[in-house]
Amino acid sequence: MTPVTRGHSSARGQVQSGELSASRFTMIIGVTAVLFFLGLLPLEAIPEIPVDIDSKPFFIPIVLCALLPAGKPGVAIGLGVALGEFLRDLMEGYELDDPIGFVGYFVAFALTSYVFGKRPPGWFTITIAGLFSAFVQALIEASSFLLFGEESFGIFVQSTIGNTIMHGVVWGAIPACLLVPRLKGRFERYLGFGVKGDVVAAEPLQVAFSGFTPAPDAVAWVSDLWFRYPSSAQPTLRGVSLDLRPGEVLGLMGPSHAGKSTLCRIVAGVTPRATGGEIVGQVQLGSNAVDIGYVADSPAAMMTRTHALSEVEAALEHLGLTSEERQKRASDALTEVAITPEEARRYIWELPTSLQMMVALAAAVASRPKLLVLDELAGCLSASGLAVLKRVIAAHCETGGAVLLVENDVDRLWGLTQRVALLESGRVALIGPTHEVLADCEALAAPGFTRPSALLAQDLESWPSPACGPASTSLDEALLKVDHVRFGYSDGDDVLEDVSFAVRPGEVIGLVGASGAGKTTLAKVLGGLLEPTSGSLAEKEAGVAVVMHEPTVFFSEVTIGKEIASVLDRAGCPSSQIDTRRADLASRFGLEKVLESDPSFLAPGTAKLAHIATTLANGAGVLVLDEAAAGLDPAERRRVVEAVHAFAKEGAGVIALDHDLEFLAQLADRVSQLHEGRLRSLEGTSEDVRVLDEGNLVIPPSISLGLKRGLSFTSREELARIAGTPAESAAL
Amino acid sequence: MLNTGRPSFWRGRDPRTKWLIFILFLVSIYIVPSWEWMLGATLLGLVIAITARAPLGWLALMLLIHTPTILALVVIPALGSDFALNAEFEFGLRISLGWVAAILIGVGLFSTMEVDELVEGLQGVGVPQRFAFLVGYAFVLIYLSVSDLTKVIESTRLKGIDITIRKPLTFLRNVPRLFIPALLTIVRRGGSMTAALETRGFEAVPTAQKRKPMPVIDLCLLALSLATVLVALIFRMYPVLQQG
């Protein structure tokens, strides 16, 4: 038996600081331009005051100047505002004074940042900065009128004074003063800067030597690696050492906040250049520098071009290939990930997330890198997508390349990797061959992982016991009745063709469907965001609450505690009971320690738990969960299952829409398939599995295993009885 | 985006031609010597807008937005010379026609270009590749951000927060609850955006692109535009030179 290496902290090497690289400078320009442009759109509706006194969202660059440091960031803000205005003109048409106005925007905000950027962002500084930037910009822009002759001097003066007041005060200093306190500490961190005036009692990064020796032929390795983000007191990584060997897939697993994505970014050469921060230790990309293909966990944010083909071609621009060679290689890479020519011609933003993920994968492999870094992309893929991913990884390894694969699904790790590293609290807790690491019950139990189904499925017995069955069989008591609902978007066929079901008190219904099956559309219809084309929804008074699958867009308060309290208040909870109810919800979801935390900086899993807790606070009788399992680590999944069961036990109804059949089997009393706009009841038979497979759904090994033993997968009671044997494991 | 996708005379032109004509046209607006010249420029803009099959509804809306300015510049001075602006009618007419001409030419030409053509054209007229890339990249970011904003609005509605303007006071109270997550969602993309740029080789020097020659008809259009600007410049400068 090969010994499993236990990781421990150590460090060696030199400290680096993140500087404003060209890509980060560009990012600030891009973010500023987009914010300014989107701010311009609603203000366009306000009529101009003659002559040329208009409304512009100056508060956006003023907030950025107030929060970000002076110097290069200020230049980027100035360029970003000019670009935002330029884009507006490209979309709407040019005004007479715009060309000179661009120069005005750049000069005004670069100067404002230079003059005021070093000061703490108090209301007085913001007000003066607002007036100053607006005056400089208005002065330069209005000077374009002087080109028409001296008669325009009156217009020049009027426009300058009017716009200084309008841009600098009305749409500048006043909203900026309101926004800065609520955005301080958030914007800076997202853009990779420290908070002005904050003295962070940072835990020092250790410099030591662990004696880690990478394999001699390692494609890449990190040794004694410590890393801390700007504004963060605690290091995210604490002495990580591991190597990536040719022809090998190294799986990286771990709970939320373990540092998996940070490690990926460092190995990919993105951090700290892209994020800022302090780093200690060594990062080696083999004996020669290797190209790295990197796919982050949010594919849409990785897109830089308008079409799939140009996106992949962009990744080849630095290789010195001819245009024809680039096109050929990009087309081949897209074919490899099963993107059709028709899909490649569509705009990137029109493609569903799973296809955007595939485009990002194609861009990563097109340059034929030695190392692929894939950050948790398998979770959102359908069966066909997963098959493509497996094929791409196999092809890459055949050529001697290495893969670092972040994944928390032990079954997928079992099938895809040769070695696995378990990361906990920034440390490598365990690393070794996959079959040994994933067999280590003791090590896996602490972060909440079960062993893969292919080994033994007795862990399933520890899943939550069925706590709530249907409390009533009468449809009259249904909390929500969905009757022949049909819905289609204006630009296409019906997404929902004929959907009917009812949810009774105490019942948890699972609706499984692949990407594009209509799950999110159904969730929106149930939540009242979309009106059905035909059919009806009848709900009891308590109403329906929906948890959408992206928690990051949900929070508007500065702490989780305030967010929950605000929902309780709106739901009519007496103020004397708000604290008690909030504490109860927090304990159900294990959120006690993060109640005072900013929701913007929670790990995805914790944010999802907080989202569900907050949604439950509104006291609705029916809870709709859209892809609730996505992004959760095993312990968080259990918490969701337990909390949902407890909620149902209190007499509520739950509808869970997911592509994760195993999660639904744990959660729901009965499971139906949503396919091509219709519901189909599942009995949990082999025939059902065949149909689900045809519906492009991933069939988890635990379910295959259960079926082999004659067990249905549609009830958690039966699934909990599934217990495999080594012989069955071998058969799988 | 203004692009209509309709086939037209201007759709088939080289993007470099469209950018250069646009720039020359803007220059000409600043240098033409009188309102009669500006009327000519406006009519030329109208011809371009018609031959580009520009979106008429959009043109009308843009002109409507600027109606107060045009009224102030032309109509009010025409009614009485003691108006506060004290602008002369001729001057007001010249500047108003310039305003209309800029809108016509801008909407006309940009309604015939895809994002990739805009970027290609910018590179073709000598804008550094990184800056040209930024224009295209910003469009991608805008579309993705609009999608994010839609999700934020939906989340806000699901929370039971009223963000319709039927009740203005409630709307004003609730706007921050919409605004803060919207801002954060866009800024949150920053890290991934930089990561994408880094991994797409943004820091590396890109290979120089070989450009195809400009068609003869495009060259003729450019020569005509340049000649018009030069003639206008001569007429504008002639009195100054005479005085000198």
C-alpha cells in the first residue's frame, strides 16, 4: 500500500506584492465603463436643460476615486468613464460636444483621483471631489462650443456652471455620499486593493522549509505556499505543497473556504497579479515555463470576445500563428468540446452557462498547454457535457499533460483522478492516490465527505432519516396547485408545455431536469416573476418563496444578520421576536458565526445557506429551491436537507428543482422528471434510469448501485437502505 | 447596440472607411464656416442615414431628446434679441444643424457595424490593439452585466420589495436594496475578468495582423470626404489669413 502523505505547514521563499498589472488596469477600465454606461441608461430619460445641461452618473467614478488608491487606478477610472460615454455614443449616436467631452472625462477623474485619492473618503472630501471633477469635465466639454466662434461664450459659461451643479452635486456628491459608507471595504476587495485608512492586524505569513520534494518530472509544483488577500487579516493558504505530474489528474477537494480556487489561481499564474495580495513560498512551472489552460468556476466572467470562435482564437494570439492557423486550431478545439458551428456563430451571452463553460474549456485547451487547471466545472454539466470533459481530460493526459481538477463530488473524483488532495483551512490535510484518500473514512468524515459509491455505500445510511411524509392525501389541503401550466418566451417555443402537480403540507417534491429543461422558468412562474401563458396556479394565503440558484445577487444589506432581520420585518414579524427568529434560523443553517459577516464575501456554499435561511424568514408556506445543491460542500448539503425536512415537518411544502438526482433522492418524498416542458412521474426503476439518461441527466453511481440491488431511487427511505459490497463496486 | 443587420450600401463598406469618414465628418462640423455649409453637412448626414437604412424610430427619439436645446438655440433667439443667451440666430442655426448632423452620421454609420467590425475598424485606423480590444470587451461586459442586473431585479422582486414607480416614496426607499447588489454584482466580476485576461495572454505581445487592402469605392469615398474637409477648412481660415 502506497503511504499517504500528510500535509503540514511550512514555508520558504520570498514575499511578493500584487502590483497593478496591465490586465488589472484594463479590468478597472472595463468595470468603470460598464458601471458608467449602465448608469447613463436610466438618466437618458431625463430631458436636457438648455443648453446641453444633462444628467450623468458622476457618482460612480466619484465613489471609485474615493475608495481606490490614487495613481494608476485613477487613470484607469478616467479612461473607463470616457469609454463608457464612448460606448453610449456608439449605441445611441454622437452629440456635438462628445469628442472633446471624452478628453474631459479622462482628465477630470484622473485629476480627481490624484488630488483626492489619498484622503479617507469622508463626506466633505467626496463633495469637493464631486464638484472638482464635474467642473473640470464641464469646462473641457463646453470648450467645444468655443470652436464655433466667440458668439458661443455665453453657452460655454452656462453649460459649464449648469453641468458642474448637475453632475457634481445632484448626480455626483449626494448619491456618492450615500453609497460610499455602504460600499467601503467591498469595492476595494473585489478589485484587489486594501481599504484606505484601515490598519489590518494581519497574521504574519510564515517562512519555513518543509522539505517537500516534488517529483523530478513534475509539470508544475508549489512548495510551502502561503497567501493572503489584500484587506484580509488571515492567510487563505497556509503552507501548501503539492506537485502535478505528467499524464496525471490531481483532484482537489475540500469544504467551502478551504482555499481551492485561490490555489488554482496561483498555479494558473493569475494570483497575485490579478488579485493583489501577499505570497510566500515557491511556485514552479516545471523545468521549462509551460502554457497553462485555466477555467474558473464562473465561465461567463471568463469571456472576453463576442463569439465562441473569436474567444478561442484570442487565446492563441500570443503564439505567433497565422490567422488561418489560429482559425483552424480554434475550430478544432470547439469541435473537441462539441460546440456546433451554429453555436459558435451565436453571441457568447446567448449561450447557456453549460456551453459557455465548454467555450472556456476550448479556449483553455486550444493552445495545447502542459497544465490544465479546472475549477469546479463538472457540477453544472449534463451527462453529455461530462462525457466531453472526460474525453478532453483523457486526451490531454495522453500527451503528457497534467490536470488540476477542483471537485467535491467523490464519485467524479473516483472516476477522473489518479491522486487526490484534501484541502482544509488553507492546508493540505491529505494527499495521495485516489483509491486511498477516498477510502480514508476518518479524514473524509471531518469535512463531511462520504466515500464514493463505488467503494461502499453504507455511508448513505447516515443520511437524514425520512422525517416527513405526505401529511395528507387530499388535494383540497394542497398548499399550491399547479394546473396545466404552459409558458413560452416571446422569442421561442413553449418552455413549459403542460405542467400539473400539487404540494401538500409536509411534502417535499423533487423535480429533476437537465440543463435547459425549464427548471428555472418553472421556479419563476411559481414565484410570480412570470405569468403562465395558460393554466393556473392556486396557492394558499401563506404564499410561495423562491430560492434562485445564484445567491450572490440576492443580498442588499451589509451583514447576514441585517438581511434576515430586514426580511422578518417585511414579513410582519413583531420587532420583539425578530432576534429570536433570526437566531433560530441561523442555528438551523449553522450561520451563527457569520451573522455579522458581509454577505458579499461568503464562500458560495455559505452564501447559499444564508440565502435559503433568509428566504425562509419571510414565512411563506411553500418553498421553491432552484438548483439548491450547486456549490455546496457535503456538510452544507446535509444542513440543507435537514433544514428543509424540519421546515416541511412544520407543515410547509417544498418543491426542489435540480439536475442532481442524488440530492433530490436525499431530499424529496417523490421525484418527477421535467423534460421537454412536461412532468413525468418516476417510479425509480431501470426503465426510468434509461429515460433519464436519454434526457441527458447524470445518473449517480449510488443510484445505479441501488438499482442493481432492486431498490428504487425515488424515496430517500429506499435510498438510505442502499448498501453496496466490494464486488458490486468492482462491477461498477 | 445600434446595428440593425439590414443590408445597405454602407453595410458592405470596409469598417476602416466608416470610422475615417465618421472622424472627418466630425472634424468638418467644427470647421465649416457658416450655417449654409452646416445645412449641407446635415443633408449629407441625412443621405448617409437613409442609404445606411438607419433605424428611423431611434433617429426620431434622439432628435426629440435634443429638441429643448435646439429650441433654445434657434427659436427663442429668433423671437427676441434680449434673450438671456443673447445668441444670434445664425449662430444658433449653425450649431443646431451641427447637432442634428452629428446624430445623423453617428446613427447612420454605426447602425451598419457589428461589434467585431467596430473593433476591427478601430485597429485599422491605427488605434492600439489593446484599446481597440477594450471596446469589444466592454460590449461583452455590458451584455453580461445586463443579464446580472435582470437576476438582481428578479431577486429583489422575490424578496417582496416593491421597485415599481407607482409608489414613488416606496420606490425611493427601496432603490438602494436594488442598487447595492447590482453594483456589487458587476464589480465582483473584476477578479474573474483579470484572470481571463491573464490566461488569454493579454500581457503578451500579440502577433501583428496583416490587413486586406481597402476597396476602390471605399478609397473614393475617403478621398471625397477628405477633400470636403479641406475645402471647408480653407473657407474657414481664409478670412483669418486675409487679416494676417
